[in-house]
Amino acid sequence: MALTASILSPPSSPPKLPNKLFGQQPCQLRRSLVLGTHHQTSSKYALKASMSQSGGPDKVTMQINDVKEKLEKAIPDSVKELEWEKAADVVVEQLVSLGQKALKWSIVVLFALSSLSDVIFSISRNQELMMPLGLLVGCLAADFLKETSQQVFPNSHGKGLNRNLIGVGCIFVFIKFISAFFGIRGKVILLHVANGGFLQVLWLWKGLLKGRDESNQDKSLSLGHDSLAVEGTE
């Protein structure tokens, strides 16, 4: 019976939330927005006032120039009188020489692997006698092409990487590619002609790099003597 009475009785009214809390929130939000805007405006005015008091960008530029002049005065005269452009040229030449050495050794590794495969191919086809003949013809052809290219293009000698040697090396790489379209004997002799010519190109390139390294060392030594002479005069 008590359960039936509780079911039939009308539901109790929902609890009333205080209206003061919701009534006060819009006012507080407006107040915070007004205070935030006022704070930003006051900070902008303070920044402008500080810039006007300090002299603005012109004074900042003057201070930077003063610091620059003080740093220049603090640097010793021996450092100022060094030939920095010449030193930079020597560093660039050393980096180029290092890159050329890395390229040379990578080409040497590829050439060694290719030559080994050509030797194995020649032995498997019973064409061992063609190997020394092809190598000899390749070396002689490389020297002949180098001398001819120097006479035809004399200005390319000694400028950066020797373009004459690059051109001769490309010719022998092309010979190695076209050897695939010949028969067994022609293919074997062309492969070893290309190997002999490319070996001669690498040998000439080694001599070129050696001479360039010696000239770079002479330049670095002369630069060191000049710097020591400048320090001695002081």
C-alpha cells in the first residue's frame, strides 16, 4: 500500500537553481572584456611612450653602429690585415680537390669491378689472348686522344677539372656500351680497349690531381708566411 501511494502521489517540484549565479555571469563577462581591452590599450600606450622616450628606431640603429665600431676596434690589426679573400680561395680549392679525390676513388672501384667481370667473361669464352692486345690499344688511343684534344681545345687545360680527360673517358665508356652489339671476339677486344683507355685516363687524372695538390700546398705555405710576416712587423 505504501508503494502504491508513493506511485500515485504527484512528483515533487524540481529543485530551483539559484538565479543569482546565472544573473551575475554576463556582468562578470562584460567586466572582464572591458578590463582586458583597457589593459591592451594601456600596454600599447606604454610601449609607444617608451619608444618615444628612448629615441625610436634611429637611436637603436645608432646603438648597433656603436657596438659594431667597438667590436672592430677590439679585433687585432693582424687579423684585419690578413688576406681573407686569398684564404677563402685556398679553402675552396681544397674542398674541390677533396671532392675530386672522392669521385676518383668511386670511379676506380667501378672500373675495377667492371674490368674483373670482363676478364671472367674473356676466360669463359677462351679469348685470353685478346686481353693484352685490347689493353695496349686502349692506352695508346687514350694518349693520342688526349694530345689531340689539347691541340683542338687548348683553353680547357688547367681550368677546374680537365675537360679533355672527361671527354676521352666518355669516349671509352661509349666504346664499352657499343661492344654489346658485336660478336664474341669483337666484343672481347672492344671491352679491353675500353678498359685500357679508361685505365690510362685514370693515370693521367692522378698526375693532374697530384700537381694541383702541390700547387695548393705552396699557396697555403705562402699565406702562412705572409701572416707570420704581418705579426712580426707588429
